[in-house]
Amino acid sequence: MNKVLTTCPYCGTGCNLYLHVEDGQLIGASPAAGNSVNNGSLCAKGHYGFDFVHHPDRLTSPLIRKNGVLVEASWDEALTLITDRFKSHIKNFGPDSIAGFSSARCTNEENYLMQKYMRAAIGTNNIDHCARL
Ligand code: SF4
């Protein structure tokens, strides 16, 4: 079994934990000690909430609705579609027709990149966060 040091993805606290991996399967988690964030403790989500990783219902590729049916797509196809739609909306309705909503489950760095993307690439200040919804 390998123990992989990582950061819990469930909330912005960012507790340090070890994921226990055996034969390519995630089989457990345990808290990391000696850090100033959680120092050997985890809440129930961080300790036991990893069943989704290998769940058969988990989405592992983008889905695009075609003729009313969701169809698996490549990331290139999905991102190209999103880019084209954003460009079309900005051209027809202006950048303020688009809003971005980020998440408390993201890191500070990811939330920073999200607001930077909305302001610098899309051209709007319409950016908010799920903790305020
Ligand atoms: S272990 Fe609990 S408190 Fe810590 S980051 Fe995960 S969800 Fe948040």
C-alpha cells in the first residue's frame, strides 16, 4: 500500500491527509500530523468521504447534449464548444451577459484564477462564490 500526501478537496480549510492506494485503488484516508492546518485530525468527510472516486456513476468525461441526448465528448471538443458559445454571447450580448460562480471546495489559488479569468478573459466583474448563494 502506498500513502500519498495530499489536500482534502471537500472545503476551503484544506486539511492535509494521506490517501491509501493499493493496486491502483483508493482504499482509505488518514490525517497528516505536524502541520498547522489540521495537525492529525480530519472531519468525517475528509476521513470517509472518498467512495465517489471509483463509483461507476462518476462522470469521467465531458457530456455534450446533441439532439436532446447527452453524448460523451473529448475535453478538446467540450472546451472548444464552450469557447465558441462564450465568444458568441459576448459578441451578441456583451461580456456582462456571462457570470462565473466559483466554489468553496476550490483552493484560494483556483478561486483567484477564476476571478482573473472572468475579469481578464471574459471582461466582466460578474464573479461570485457558492458560499454567498
Ligand atoms: S477534512 Fe473536513 S474540515 Fe478538513 S478540508 Fe476536508 S472537509 Fe474540510
